Amino acid sequence: MTRPVGSADGIAWLLMSAMSEWVAEICRELGLELVDQEVTVNQVLDLTADVAHGVARPAAPVTAFLVGLAAGRSARPDETVAELARTLGERAKTWEAREGG
């Protein structure tokens, strides 16, 4: 499918295409196989958006890293990512910082 590069849709498509290629290449280098790359990437992106807006921007990549660690320890990593993205994303939406940390 050809998309007009000068349009917002075209730019978004190019960015997602580049990210898709990047993720596929990194997965190959790391010896990872995702059941559905697009679904997993979207789950992580949604989670990091929720964390960045609900908690703090720097918490987003750290949360993604922690979810990755948990998934790596799981017998079913794709399911672990999906579950953690859902539960942590919901928690981030209602997060209120506690005084005294």
C-alpha cells in the first residue's frame, strides 16, 4: 500500500514501518520470537503512554524494562507482557504519588 509521505498518515506509517523493521532486527539479534510482534509492540507502547501520563515520563522506559525482565522469566512471555501491560497500564491511569515516597 502506498501512502503519501507528506501527509500525517504517511509520516506515521513511515515511523511505524521503521520501528517494525527495528524491532524485527533486534529480535533476530537477541534470538527472540514474538507470537505477534505488532500486538506486543502496541501493548508496550500503550503501557508506556499510560505510565508517562499517569506517573512520570521517566517511569515509562523503566516500567517497560521491568515488564521485559518479568516476561523473560515467564514460561509464556507474550501472555505475561499482555497481562502486565493491562494491569500496570490501569494502575498508572489512577496513580497518585504518595507523600514521602
